[in-house]
Amino acid sequence: MNSMITTTTWVRRGVAAQFPTKYDIDEDEINRISKLARLQLEDAQGDLKAAESAGNDEDEDDDAMDDDEEEEKAGTGSNKGAADEKDDDDLKEYNLDHYDSDEVDEDGEEATMFGNVKSLAYHKPGEKDPYLEIPEDEENEDREELQILGTDNLLIAGKVEDEVAHLEVYVYEDSADNLYVHHDIMLPAIPLSVEWLDFPVGKPEENRTSGNFVAVGTMDPDIEIWDLDIVDCMYPNAILGEGSAEQDTKPSKKKKKAKKANDEYHVDSVLALSANRQHRNLLASASADLTVKLWDLTTQKCAKSYTHHTDKVCALDWHPRESTVLLSGSYDRTIVAADMRAPEAKAARWGVPADVENLRWDIHDPNFFYVTTDSGLVCRYDIRNAPASPKDSKPVWTLQAHDDSVSSFDINPTIPGFIVTGSTDKQVKLWNTVDNKPSMVISRKLEVGKIFSTSFAPDPEVSFRLAVAGSKGVVQIWDTSTNAAVRRAFAGRVPDVAPGDNGEVKEKITGVSQNDDESDSSEGEDDGDEKKDGWESMEED
């Protein structure tokens, strides 16, 4: 079985509904799905006709070339004709010309696979069917299985398994130290980016000011938004892009995807998403069509489109304090910091040594931002020192973190100077960047294959918890506080953020217990096959 996890994101504690609801299809939804299916069928029929037309043109060109060959093989051709006639006689008994027609009984009525439909049992609206009603005990049991506690985190993972794309919604049970799949969501294409949203999108509900949603960018140009508090949903709450026309109640034939970039929707893969945490109705998206788009989740329309780059735009991050400033990175090897209110204004631009992989504002000091590259570098820049030209860019420091691409990166949300890098070399590395002197704390090779995602848990009381995923299609949760080198480097920097929980966290980090792992080696390298931090040292696949 071939599978990989391409992207992940955490959902903080207490956000998810305690008892997510199961999707309940009503008559309006049936009608909407029917119209969507009809539109998709019309598109498929149009594509088939176009393919057949193209095929017929090629066949006509080939016929002239084949005529001479057929004349030379006239004798063989006559034998073949006789054989074909014999085959036709053999197939007559199966009546293949009418294989999909319903049989007619002696009364002239169609005899379907269900027999006479009039003989089927019928229950009036509201009347219970004893064969379909679920006993109350079973309903309560299902309800308990769906329960999410206030101390549980959700982890959303974009996954491809045997060419089938979907989102896996995990629950991490803190009390049992257990990770399991709560439910999953089918996707139309390979997921490339996910972003959690607390803004209610889609069907309006009374007095609803917040929600638990996820936006998904895929190899398709459209962005889908799903409600994480609904299980077994068939269609997203909203689609941002050209495909949103399919969600209208009036059926209209979907236009073919444009090849040229425009100001209304993306026309190529959506590589990155970033939600604005201060203006909660705003979502930014970056695409392989070279544009960055700003979406208003209230109207579900593109509010602005930006063309600051000359190649695929692959990374985005909103400034944590200046709510209108967006950082974007591209394969054109530039970083742009632009005010989204002034699209015509000249934006600050930095040059980097290789293709951009990730970028992030330093949430502990937003005068700085980090960039990781395809060549294994991590660079830290000061926004106050914007260069006159990208070629004149000078980072505060540059770190050769890996030999291969730094495919994932994160900043600890609670502890300053604590960052993580993950690479296609299958290694995860923890770094201490205090005083602008980056040093590696520890390196691990986990059993997840090439690493595509590394992310710290968002809640202060579990800020040392790290989710790692990659090309083997599995997620591993690493409690980094169990490592002695991590405790020595960061224990003194745990802030007083939650009186009850923080004391427990500090005791766990600074104290020494039977479960502590003291077997860290110099410079944080693995030594042999010793078990450390709950992980076994892994060999190359």
C-alpha cells in the first residue's frame, strides 16, 4: 500500500464540539447533490465527445495509410471476415444489444432486480421502520465513540493512499497519550496545504460567531472548506474558486478551467494557505499560477489578487501584529512583504540563495522572519533592513541545517528560540537560536520516511509536543521534553502562562523521573541504536 502525508495542522484544545454531529441529508441537500452530479456528468460527457472527435480526426489520417495494406492482405481479410461472422453468431445468444434493458413480465410491467416496486413495503413520513431504526443503546455507544474531550487536541493530516486523497482527522488523547483517526474526509485531488479556521463558513446559523473549520488546498485550483464538527459529510461547506458555481441552486454548466491567471480565482494548484487571525474573515492563498489571492469568507469571493512573483508562489504567513502585512515566498527565489491594502505600492523584497520551501514570521519578535530553502538552508532576516534590490539581501544569519531540502519548519509558539526543521533526508532537528547563535540541540531519524510536516502543538501546556509526518503515510507524536538536552536548553524559558498547567509542565521539564531520557549525545547526534525520547534510532530505508 503506497501512502504519504503531505501536510498537517493542529487544532487547539477546547475548540472541537464535544459530540460532533453525523451528517444528516435532507431534501434540499439531496436536490443540491443531484444538481452537482448532473453538472459533473455534463462535463464528463463534453470531455468524452471532445476526446472522440480528436480520435476520429486521427483515425481518418490513418485510414489512407491502412487501405493499401488491407488490399495486400485481401486473402487474409476474407478469412478474418468469416471468423468475425462466426463470433457474431456465438454472441447472439447473449443479446448484448439489450443487455441493460429491463425485462417485461407477462402483464407488460418491467421486472426489475427488486421485482414489482408496488409490492415494496412503504412507511409514511415520520413512521418508524423497525428494520432501519437503530436501538437507543447503540446510538449512545456511537455517540460516546465520537466524543472529544476538552483536553484533547485535533490534528488534521492531508493524506494520499493508493492514489486516493483524503483528510484524516486525528484525536490526540492527552490522558492516554493516544492518537487515533476520528473520521476522514474525501478530497478531489492530492492535498498540498491545510489551514484551520475559526470563522463560520457556509450555511448561516443563528448567533454563530466561531466555528471549527479547515481550508484545504490541493492539486486542483479550488479551495474546499469543511466543517470539522460534522462527520461523514458528502460535500464541503464552501468552495473558493471557479468550482463555487457548482454550489449554486440554479444549475448552470460549469465553464472549462481557464489556462490564464485572472483576478477572480486560481487556475492552478493551491500550494499554501494562511488565515488572518485578527481579521478572521480573510484567507490568503498562494498558487502555482504565480498569484496570491485574498478571499473574503463572508462572501466566499476573491477580494484581491496580487502578482508579486514571477514563478510559483509556495509559502505564506500573515504578520502576527501588523494584520494587513503578508509575507510570501516563491520559486523565483524571492520573499515579499506587502501591505494587502495597497496592492500598487512597492513591496519590500528579499532574495534567497535557492527555491523557497517555507517561511514564518518570528512570533516572539516579529521584526524578524525565517526562510527555509530547497538547498537545506535556514535564513533569518530583519524586516527593518529591507534591501534596495533582492540581490543585495543580507540575512542576520544563515544555517546549513540539512544536506537536502528543508521541507518542513516550525517555531515553538510558547518558548522563544526553539525551532524545528524536517527534511527529505528523513531527519528532524531541534535548534536553539537564542542570541542569534543557532545551535543544534538534537537530531532524530523517525520512522516516517521523508519528512513533509513538523508542527508544535498550539497549547502552552503541551508546547513541547511535536507532530511529524512524511512519505510513509504515518504521523508520529514526539514529546521532546523527555530529552535531557532539550530540558537543559529550554527549561528556563518556559513562561508563566497557565498557573495550573504551567507548574506541571515546568516540573516535568526541569525534574528528573524514571521516564526521563538522559542518553543524549554531544551536539544532539544519535548514538548507535540506543532508545531515546521514546524513539528507536532508524536506519535509511
